[in-house]
Amino acid sequence: MSRAEGSPGLPATVEAVQAALGEAGYIAPRNLSTAIFLALRMGRPLFLEGEAGVGKTEVGKALARMLGRRLIRLQCYEGLDISAAAYEWNYARQMLEIRLAEATRAAPTLDNHALSAHLYSETFLLKRPLLQALEADAAGPPILLIDELDRADEPFEAFLLEVLSDFQLTIPELGTIRAAVPPVVVLTSNRTREIHDAIKRRCLYHWVDYPSAARELEILQRKVPDAPAALSRQVVAFVQRLRGADLFKSPGVAETIDWTRALTTLDQLVLDPETIDATLGALLKYQDDLLRVQGQVAADMLRDIQAGLAQAPLGALS
């Protein structure tokens, strides 16, 4: 029996996962839905790599909504250590407890062993995301999102191995804390550096790519429903063309959504060269990319896009 087999409320098929994610606001392709289904049914962590902005973090959020479970997010960064990721002792409260013990009883009569055991009990334990994820929850095992693991230092990965392998955490003063039912673990990486093979071996792996034009349009219609249909089609076609250009950082789905919201805020019905130049900072985040696209390049791209969409059947976008 797999570790997740006893967990209630898990979708029974890949199609059910895909449909449930859609209801939770995430439009997933079948290959990603399959990876999620397997991770849920096999009780294995899911490791997602891909460019920034393609929707990796949103997978964890969507799973929490889909399963009705608590989302615990560990945002990784350089210098992240065990005290911020797993647990630390409340030293200020421990010191206060020692002072109170000294004040209420004569020092020679203090039971040092009993006091030490009391000071290193769960009463003084500050639980961080990894430890919180191992606790039982009435709604079911939580979703543990370990976000942007590539931003953390390499030594931190070694600490994760125990959690990912056995869903447990060893605290020297308390012992080993195990999850009665393992959490659903999603790890993400933007691949700014390679993650060690020891981490990947403990996970199911999936590369999250940029969406097709049709899927990106579907996402946009879901996320920005008040955007005019013609504008959404032009935005998706423009972004898809940009991803094929020689840019330092191609725009992700998150930027497509931001740009569409900015254009809708300006009451744009369709794209025009002046508006593109004025709002391109919502889509491109590097000055060199802005300078490369603004002006005549953007105008030429828009003209080609308008010509292509005019020939396409209504509602078709490939």
C-alpha cells in the first residue's frame, strides 16, 4: 500500500486531477496532471523545475484549494537554515523560566535534570514550516510548498533529505518527530543552479514549460475575465512571439496576466504601438529587453499579429 493510499479525498484518475485543478483555477496540461496524480497516489514529493513565471508555485496553491487543505509555504533564500525552516528554541522564554525557577526556589535545591527536560519540551519549541507540515491536521495532511529551492545554499539540501525520504525530523533534545500521514510536498526551482541528485531521487520530477497559445488564452480568460476577447487574443499572440525573440528573460504566464490587467485598467480594447511602448514594463523586467522591443520592433510584431489573427477563425489560436 502506498503512503497516500489511505488519504481521503484524492482524485481517482488523471482526468479527475485535471478537472479538479481547473475548478481550483489552475489550467494544467495532461502531462503535469499525470505527474500530480502520481505524486498524490504514491505519496512522493513532486519536484517542479522551469523558468520563472510559468506557474510552478501556483501548483502548490491550487492543490491546497483543490483538496481543501492547509498550505504551508517555505520560501527559500540564501542563508536559509534549520532555525528558519524547521524549528528553533524560544531562548528568551527559556531564560525567563530559569530566572523564575531561581527566584522561587533556592539554587542548591533546583532539580537540574527536571528543569532541563522542561526547558526542552514542546512548550518552548517554535515550529517553522517543515515541522508544522509533519503535524496532524483535521482537514488532512497539509500541502508543503518548498519554493525556489535553488535560491537556498547547497548545504540546506542535505537537511531536507530526512524530511523528503521519511517525512520525519530529528530534534536532538526531543527525538524524532514523524508525520502520521505524510504531507503533500511540492518543491520548485527556477534552475539558477543545479539541485543535487539526492533530492531529485526522492521526488517525482516534472519540467513546467511555457504554455501553448491556446492554453495561455484559456488561462488569461480565467484570470482576467473582464478583458476584451480581442485584446486577450492579441496579448497572447504578442507574448508568444516575444518568447521566440532573443531576450534576456522571456515573459512568463504571470507577466502575461499582469500586462493584460494593466491594459484592462487603461480600458484598452485592442493593442496599439503607443500603448505597448507605455506598458511594456509590466511584461519585460530588464532594460535591455525593453530597449530591444520598444518602438519599431513592437510595431512590426503587432502588425504581423493583427494580420495573422484576421485570417484565423473566430476563437482559434494556435
